Amino acid sequence: MSSNQTEVAVGGMVLAVAIGFVVYAGQMTGFTDRSGGYPLNASFRSLEGITVGTDVRLAGVKIGTVTDIALNPQTFRADTTFSVKEGIDIPDDSAVVVASEGLLGGNFMEIVPGGSPFNLTAGDEIEDTQGAVSLVSLLLKFVSGGSNGSGPTE
């Protein structure tokens, strides 16, 4: 009888540790960080490297995630919705930039705060956006010397 009770106790401990691990992993990856955020919108010319679930950062700190991306058939721009954690007030003259973590790193959305005393509210749109910079186009400009015929002539 005591062997059966020991097996049940050990099984319960294993189950508790497994549940704790799943909760911890969810918190570390942001999957359980769905609590209280407010949505903001932005429209980009290019969202290369950005998908639903991509980090939204302010000063390098994750403050939200991209929740929806859709192509606007009238403007041919990528309309984006992202959430920002409650308690983080974003000035209404802020900008959103698609930034890169490095030469080989992934992209993320970075909020560059403005200086306005007024803040964005849920559902507002950030007008000042800068899309992804294509590494290939930058390399082509560098290789071609960047000359476009507008320089001084002899």
C-alpha cells in the first residue's frame, strides 16, 4: 500500500514540475503576456521581415507585439496593428521604424518617441513610419558607386 502512495506522490511532483516549466517557458517567450494592452495602427511602404508576433520595442525594451498585418488594396501599403502594454504612454507625434537586430539578425518594430504632451489612445494611428531598408538595395548602391548623374562634372 505504501508503494502505491509513493508512486502517486512522485507522479504528482513530476506533473507539478512539468506545469511549472510550461508556465515559465510561456512567460519567457511572451506567449502568456497577453494581459492588458491597447492597440495602435501604422501603415508602412515595406514590412519586410515583420510578421504577426514580432516584437515592438521602445528603447530596446519589448513593450508589445504585432497583432495583425493586412495589405491595403487602395494605397498598396501594409496596414499594421500592434499592441502596447498598458501603462506605457506613447506621445502622439512618435514614429515607428522597422529596425534590424544586426546584419544577420531579425527585424522588429521600434517606436521612436516624440515630444508631444499628448498621448496616443487605443485605436490611434501613428502617421510617421519608416519601412524596412533592403540590404540588397543598399549593397547595389554601394557597388554602383551611388552615382546618378547629378554630381559635379569637369
